[in-house]
Amino acid sequence: MQMDLFEGDNEYDEYGHDEMSLDEYQGLATEYAFYNMTLMYPILGLNGEAGEVAEKLKKLIRDNDLDFTQDDITEQIEYRDKNALALELGDLLWYLANTANDLGYNLEEIAFMNLEKLEDRS
């Protein structure tokens, strides 16, 4: 699947995407799963990518002197840096989709299971 990723005039349309369900994403993402170590590979990847998200935030804190006394620090982060974080979240989503696939679940099932768990807590 070839996506034209950099067309559009505003932030939302930058990727020229149509709406996609979690399960549709999972089906497409797993087409790019070329690994032998089922379950272990994507779970280790989740940890690595989560670390990259944290590393990007750490560098934003260091380089931009973010004011954490504000309720919403995202207003202090430039679009290109938000985009870099979003791309890392996309990598996390890929590993999550493949972990779920290896376990025999789809992402929408996991999303509903999580919401039920949260509801039970309240």
C-alpha cells in the first residue's frame, strides 16, 4: 500500500488520509510484519518505541524550557515536534497491532475490553 503522505494544506489533512478503523489499520499494519519471534519481537518493540517517545519529550524539555506550571504544555510545542511525537506513536501503534494479532485479538476488541475495565473501576 503506497500512501502519499505529504499533501494537504493544514495539519489534519497533511497526510491526505481517509477515516480508518482500528481493525482496518491492524490488517494493513500486519502486512508489514516480517519477523520470526512471534509475540516477543513486537512486545520488545513496544518498549523501545515508548522509550523513543519519552526521549523526544525529554529533548523538548531540555531544548525548549517548557513551563510545566501550565495545564496544557502542548501549546508550547511546535507543530514539527508534535508531528515527530505522532510519528513515534505510529510506530507504537504498529507494534501494538502486531502484538494483538499475535495474541489472536483485534485492536477494536482490545479497545472495548479496555473501556469495560475502566468502567468497572469507576
